[in-house]
Amino acid sequence: MTEQLEARVEEAIAASPRRDFLPEKVKDRADEDRPLPIPRNQTNSQPTTVRDMLYLLDVPEGAKVLDVGSGSAWTTAILAHLTGPEGSVLGLEIEPELVEFGRANLAKVDRPWARVQQAVKGKLGHASEGPFDRILVSAGSRKLPPELVSQLAPGGIMVMPVAGQLWRVTKDENGKATIDRFGQYLFVPLR
């Protein structure tokens, strides 16, 4: 990781205060480096984990990004700061209550190039809006979902928890995917 990437990620996190993406009853715990509860028995991820994922994702300005399992839309807002207005971020969430919660939270940071949308049950990602330069998945899977890999653009990167590890999937210009694995992480399950 470069100092420039670290600085960009820290700036994006600072511009998207975690407190603004939490339910009222846990806002006072926003500075804790742990997952915090949000509606529907889901969590707002631990800040250290979010940083690790964003460093691996290395989002450039102008990127087209998919945020799977957007939850409270905290990562959606951070990703939108990283892409800037030349890019776009689509946050997908399966829980209707969290779609509304995330949309309301995202409105607080005024990044109109980012949006949260209801995920379609039984379908991963949003193939009709792809391919995506970057895909962030904030829910764990036992295996790498080929339907998400197929939505990754050549030269793109996807970061997601698979089998308890954080996987970084990089697709080369010919469409061949390479996987690197990092550390042990716990996430809610991908549905």
C-alpha cells in the first residue's frame, strides 16, 4: 500500500463519518473499532476491516463501483468519495428496511453519483449495469460467486470475504482472474 492510497482512504472515511450511518441507539459508539448493530440483525463493519478492504480495492477516481451488501451505506459513501463525481457507485442491499436506512444515510453526504438499490433475491450483483471497475462485497461466502466475477471489468478488482478470508480478485485485460488471500475475517453471510 502506498502512502497516497492510505491518505485517500483516510480522507474518504473522514468525509463520511461513521456516526452518520448508525442507528441513534449506537451513534455514541461510532469510534469503537468493532462491528456495530444496524437494523435487520446486520452490522456496520469494523473500521479496521473497512480500511483493509478499501486498501485492497484501490479505487481510482472515475471508477464504476458495485457495493454488494451496502447495509447502512457507509461503505457506499466512502466509495463515492473515492470515485469522485466522475465515477459512480451502486450499493445493493437485500433487506428493504436497510435499503431505506442506507438511502437516508447516503443523502446526508450529498454524493448524487452514488445510490442504494434493492438487490434482487437469488441474483448477485447487477449484471445489466456492469461491468464494474471495482466490486466490494461486505458479506461472506463459502465459495467465490462466478456471477460476481463475470461482472468485473477487465483490469478490475473485487474484494470479498470467502471461506473466512479476505479475497482480492484481479481480472487481467484478457479476462483471466487471479486470487490473492489475506487474513481471517468474520462477516454476515451473503444471501
